[in-house]
Amino acid sequence: MSNTPIILKKTTIATSRLFRIESLDIEFSNGEQRNYERLARGNPGGGAVLVVPLLDDDTVLLIREYSAGVHRYELGLPKGKTDAGESFFEAANRELKEEVGYGANNLHHLASFSIAPSYLEHMTEIIIARDLYPEKLDGDEPEELEVVPWQLSNINGLLATGECTEARSIAALFMAVEHLKKL
Amino acid sequence: MSNTPIILKKTTIATSRLFRIESLDIEFSNGEQRNYERLARGNPGGGAVLVVPLLDDDTVLLIREYSAGVHRYELGLPKGKTDAGESFFEAANRELKEEVGYGANNLHHLASFSIAPSYLEHMTEIIIARDLYPEKLDGDEPEELEVVPWQLSNINGLLATGECTEARSIAALFMAVEHLKKL
């Protein structure tokens, strides 16, 4: 593997409420130079979590939620940004309570995912939540989210619905199955 | 499921070489209104492909590539945007020739992934490439990409390297395994 390229210059070229676009001038170890643009994290130091809530070893709780990026409802795993000062586990449990109506006694960090590593700085922490108990927290959702229990042994059936398209949810579900095999 | 929310107003609030940030005023079927920001597709009408190149039924060809978003090398599947007028299959075969040094006689559309559906409009088409033959096309890569053959039966070993973090690559590899079981 080559040495990691050097950042010659980093500039913020646009900022909005949620996003910050950076320009990076990069020099590779062979002397080649390129300019890249990337979307920088909106909450510096913070991050995002995606939760795999397991009601039992074969039942995962999905939510059906409006997704403005693709402007349609998407069936997938609950997720959200960490609030200031929150650990990933605290954020996962809060999102679970807000979006699914459960808390978890058992939280396990499964993986750290990049999303589009060539142009997004963002990472998402994948947390498996087990030993659930009912607890509802009010979130900032504009409407009640529909909770959809699904059999983990039927991921292929979920994909066939066409409603679950998010790579993070799909990867996390397959990895959760692998994880449970080892328990 | 509720009716899809209505877009009351859509505005471009920032534009750069690669990105366009949109503001969406959305009204839900219960009357609630919210403002969302999303990153719109940079190449309208176009898209992106991610290729699963199979040298044989248990060997996938990965590449190790500098990823500016996360500023490090990432081990994953070859990918890229479609050029104007290109089909997804044409784009997949071109990216394969540029990044891996193979063409494919057999291309199959496996899935359409969203990446971060709450704030990205982008979708990625996942293409399985089989019946490969050596053919190298010059791309615009700043350095030669390292091609890394990996056993499909050892995805867990790949994840354990910590070098393969991209949710799209991980989800596509697991789905490729499921697809091959059905052949």
C-alpha cells in the first residue's frame, strides 16, 4: 500500500444548516496532485448510530420512515445523530426509545461503516440492541413511525419488497446474522 | 403506510463542482410541516455503479483506493459514476476495465442501493460481473490501484481487517453470496 496522500490545502467552499462542503488539494506519494470535494461531518466530534433492535434472536424491529433524500418511505433500521456529550450507546438507546418505543439492557458495538468514503467524511456506528423493554421517548419526528417486526432469517424477503434499499441497513442485518451465529 | 409527503417548495441553496444542496419544505399527511436539506445528485439523469467482479465463484476482486471523504485507503469494490449516455452495464464494464484490468462477458443487475436516504438523493446500482477477460482501460486515477483477490467465503475475515468499511461494498458482498447460492 502507498503512503497516505498529503493534504496540501483544505478549504470550506459552502456551508448550509446541515452540510459543509470542503475542497481538498491532495498530493499522492508518486507526486500526482488532484483536487477533491467532500462533504464534511455536520457535527464535529459527533457521529451517527444505526441500531439493530432484536426483540428475540430471529425478530428485528424495522421502522418505516419518510426519507427526504430519496423522497419516499424507506423500511430500515432506526438511526440518528449523536447529541452533544452522548456516547454511541446512549445515542443508540435514545433513538431506539424515540423511534421504536423500546429501550435495551444489552448494547453491543458491531461495526463502524463508511457511507460513501470517496466524498463523505461521515461514519456510522452499528449497535446491536438486545434484551429490550418497552419505553417511549418523544422525538422530533413529524409523524408516528410505523414499527415493522421482521424475521432475520428472511432478509432476502425483505430485500424483495423493494422498500429496504439502504446499504447501511442491509449490511448491518447480514452482519447481525453472522454475529448471532457466534453467540 | 401514510401518503407520501408533499414538497411545498424546493430550492437550491449551495452549489459546488460536485455537489448541489437543496432545501425542501415538506408537508406530511397529518398537516405537519418540516424543512429538510439534502444533497442532490450531481449528474442529473445519471447515477453510479458498484461492481462485484467474480474471477470465479469464490474469488472477488477488490481494489485498495485512496478515499478523500475519509482521507485514507479503503479496500472495497470498484465503483464510479455513469458517463453521459452510458447504461449501467456499460459504466460497470468501463469501471472494471479502468480500475481492475478486466472486462466481463456476463453482467447481472443485483440491486439498487440508497446510501443515506434521509439526506442523499443518490442511488447506486449493484452489478455482478462474471466470465472475466483481461482488458485494461486508462482511467483518471492519480495512481495505479492495487487489486486484491479475496475469498467470498471469508467476508468475516475481510471485515476483520478494518480496511473494508463501506456499507455498499459490505452489503453487495453478502448479497452476491446469496445470489450465487441460487444459480
